[in-house]
Amino acid sequence: MALKAVHVSDVPNLDQVPESPSVALYSAGFARGEARPPFKAPRFLVIGHRGHGMNVLRSSDRRMRGFKENTLLSFNGAAKYPVDYVEFDVQVTSDDCPVIFHDDVILSEDNGTIFEKRVTELCLAEFLCYGPQRENGKMGKALWRKTRDGKIVRWDVEADDSLCTLQEAFEKVDPSLGFNVELKFDDHIVYQQDHLVHVLQAILKVVFECAQGRPIIFSTFQPDAALLIRKLQSIYPVFFLTNGGTEIYYDSRRNSLEEAMKLCLEGGLQGIVSEVKGVFRNPAVVPKIKESKLSLLTYGKLNNVSEAVYMQHLMGIDGVIVDLVQEITEAVSDLIKPAEEGLGESVGEVEVGKVESKPKFSEKEIAFLLKLIPELIQL
């Protein structure tokens, strides 16, 4: 169903523009101008990146080509481990269906020629015709992908799966698993507010109809989309994604953790998701973010290193988005969870022959490490 696009100033909250009874139901009880409710993580969170991990097709590490990213198979594969959420990217097709896919364009091959089509310009049927076909078990159009160095390679993984919609994810992924829904927009396009509202309403319609109590976090690199999704609903926390200054963009709101914090506070957002290098280069900003009652999560390659994850726990960061789901959940269970569970309890006898793997740091040592980390990260 086509959704009516309206100007953001006309829709301070969804309860004033209900698209369906379910939207009105979920919006009820949230008054205009309500203060930002903080997001309180119950523990140090581990979030599976695009499910069981993103695909790096030219990597020598087979784990980066295990499950096809952003698929039901990858999400349910991650759910076998103690992850709290899976993160995935949502775009909306030309016929207003939210689908899960990271790249702005789909690459395929026809008669030896590689061609590309923008995901948002495809209708749902066209989008689903790529890759394995769920209904008949056949293979659709082959998917290719452009690597960071510009090479185009066939998108081959060890465990392939069909492309999917947001609704399918709600219906077919382990219901105990939270969803970190990244609202995906092209960095090179300047979007009008009417268009952003239209896209976000299409996504919210599916979320409100299908969530059924599942924990959900919204996140996006698009500053205006972050502010809008917060205005359009008050139920689910909204996090602003940032590179933390590791890359520079035309929109200054994207260029530092300080700018991200400013956007969150002005727009009533609940937290920040930063590239982990941005945090390690500027560790002094972490207590400022926490004092502002904002949550802080991170993403990036360093989150696949257990020592870097543990250091973030010591810094007060609330959680990490990771590719190596099995390895990092095991490390967190070993290094972090026992300390969290043992808070306020007396220390019993240590089992004979058991080596305690959790490193111990004094406050002075932690302060030294925080000063040293920026020097270790390439500036």
C-alpha cells in the first residue's frame, strides 16, 4: 500500500497521522514534547553485524564468508550464540516494501556484462529475483559485489540464502533476538524531508505490525532521518551512527563524536554508535557522553579483537557490534559477564587448577591505557 508523504513539521508524532489501527495503538500514550527516555542496557551488549557477520569476499579469513550477510540464515545462525541483537540494513523498494540489504546498488551479470541497479528503484519482485530463490529452491540472478579496492567479484559464500524483507525477519527469526534496524540511505544523495518521512513510515508500519515485544533499536548515519524517526515514534530508542571523525563528510554533524552528542541531545535521541577507532582516538569524550545520559555502542574491525572489546567495557561503553559472533560472545562470557554477575557478592574460593582469564587493572593502569590508546591507533 502506498503511504502518504507529508512534511515533517506536520507530523510531530505518528499518533496524529495513523496509517493503520496498529500504528495508532503503538503511538497511544506518548504525548508531544515528552522528554527523552534514556536507553539502559541491562548488561554489556554484543550485537551481530549484519547477522552472523559481514561478508568480506576477498578475505583470507573464511569466517568472513561463512553466512550470506543480512539473511534469515545469518540472523538465526547468530541467535545460536548469546548475542543480544543482530544489526541489519533496511531500505525501501519502489513499491514501498522494506527490504534488508546493505549496498546501495545490486550488481549482477547478463551475457558477460556486469550491470548495477539501485535497490530503492527496484520493486519487491525485482529485488527478490536475485540469489537463491526461497519458493522453488532454484537460483535466481547471480549476485556480484564491488570490493573496497574497486574490484568486482562474484558474491560467493559457504552458506548462501535468499534475500529477505523486514517482515520476513520479524516472522522467521528467533523471537528472543533483538533487532538493531539501521535505516540505510545513500551518502551521496541529498534527501528531501518528504521523501525521508515516506520511507520511514513504510518501515514503521512493518515494525508496529510485526514487532510483538521484540527489543528494537533504530540507528542511522543520516542525521535528518535520525531526528525524524525520533519525531515519528517514541517507543523504540534511536541511535545516531557516526565514524567518530575517522572520515570527513560535507555534513558537519557526521564528523566528530562531539557533533554526534550535540545532535542526540538536541533531537532527543538515546545514544551514539561510533566507529571504535573514533572512540579510541578520543577516549576523553566517553565520560562526557555518559554524563549526558546517552548510551554508546561501537562498530568496526577492532571489535573482532577480544582485548579491544574488554578495554571498551572498562571505559564504560555499553556494547559492541561484531563480525566474529562466536569468538566475541565467548570472550565476553569469559571476561566480562562473570564480573557483572558477581557485583556485590563476596569472592569465594578459586577452583584448584583453574586459571582466571580476566585481566585485572587498577584505576591508575586504566588511566594510563586510555592515554596510550590514541597513540596506538593510527592518526
